[in-house]
Amino acid sequence: MTTHVRPPSARFGEDGARLTYGSYLRVDALLDQQRLATDAHDELLFITIHQIYELWFKQLLFELESARDAMTDGQLWWARHLLARVHEIERIIIEQIGVLETMTPQDFLEFRERLAPASGFQSVQFRELEFLSGAKDPGFVERFRGVTDEERTRLRRRLAEPTLWDAFVDVLRKHGLPAAGDDEVRDSLLAVARDRPRHGEIWELAEALLIHDERAAGWRARHVTMVERMIGTKTGTGGSSGAAYLRSRLEMRYYPILWELRSWL
């Protein structure tokens, strides 16, 4: 009779631990990244919020890349799952603006001048998210100042690589739906919308992309309102027109065909 020996299980608890919460998450290094330039009380909040944004942007890039690749590989269920996670992260980053709005304009002015010429406009990860989502603008790469060679290379790579929309259009083709141009994509989407029992997976994927677009638009709208509340019509610390520039981007949509589809149904 053969005796099966169960392999030793992982040891939980403090005894014999090789990792701790702090060492695994590198908490000491993480908490050392909030370097204040002034004695203003709210500068710590400002830095913390924006560093959290960059962490969420990193996660969003990871999930959106994975969703794009899943579409390319035909794993539509996995792409939808990852996009559902993206939606929740985007909901959080919109709500996070409310924390920043607990800072009054007077509190912000205590340290705002020390920020120049740093600006949220210079967030490389945010531009990567836009490029990956489908809103590619080569002009941003040339207009960026203060970015490293590595960051500029990343942006150029994003400009060259397929977007989420490219992957979705490829899904249409692989399912035998014409997608040679916008007119064919529109007709194929109408066919998908009108025959959900047959094309349910594609319809749900299109809806997931639309929610991603909607959440991005919601973030832009919430962000510009916060900026107007903080600095009114002042120019941005990076030299942009501030809220006026942000308002000029409110009408941007990643997937205009998906929005127009509502009018065609």
C-alpha cells in the first residue's frame, strides 16, 4: 500500500516568517516618498493624493494592457473581467477628488508657487492611458518638458502599439463581422446589438469599453470642476491655461462609434 505524504503547507503566523507586512510592501520606502517643499499643512495631502493617482494609473495600465491582449487572444471573458476591475478603479479615482477638495483655495495657495513648473499635465502614465485607450496625440510627446528619455520612449511605444479599440475591431473581424472602416464597424455593431443571443459576448465587451470611456469622461469633468474651485481662471503651474485647457478636453471620447450607436438603434 502506497502512503501519500502531504507536502508541508505554508507556515502562517509570526514564527519562522521570512516576510513581514512592511518588508513585502516596502512600507518604509513608500512612506519616505512624501518630501514636502514647504511647511504648509495641506502639502502632505496634495502629494499623497497625486502619488496614489500614479499608483492607480500604473494598475490601470497593467489591466488595460492585459484586457487588450486578452481580446487579441480571443479570451473575451477575461477581457470583460479585467475591464470590470478597471471600472471600479476609475470609480475610486473619481471619488478621490473629493478628498482633495477638503483643501481650501487659501490652503493651496500656501504652497502652489513652489510647484512651478511641475504640473499634472506632465503625468506620463496619464498620457499612456489615453494613448492605450485610443486617444493618440503625437503632439504631447513633443510638448512634454522635464520628462526623461525613458519616459519619452514609453510614450512613443504607446503611440506605435495597438489600442484597445484596435483589439476590439480585431475581435469583430475574427467573428466574421466586416470591420474594414468606420462604416463597416458601424454596421457590424448594429448587427451585434440586434442579435445579442448570437453576439452577446461582443456586445458585453463593447459595453465594457463604453463604461471605461464614460468613467474617463467623468474623471475629466470632476477634475476640471475641482481645478476651477481651487484656482479659478489662473494659469496652470506648468504654463497651460489651467481650467480652460481642461474644459477644452471634456468632449473627447475614446470610442465615438459606440456613443453614436445609440442614435442608430
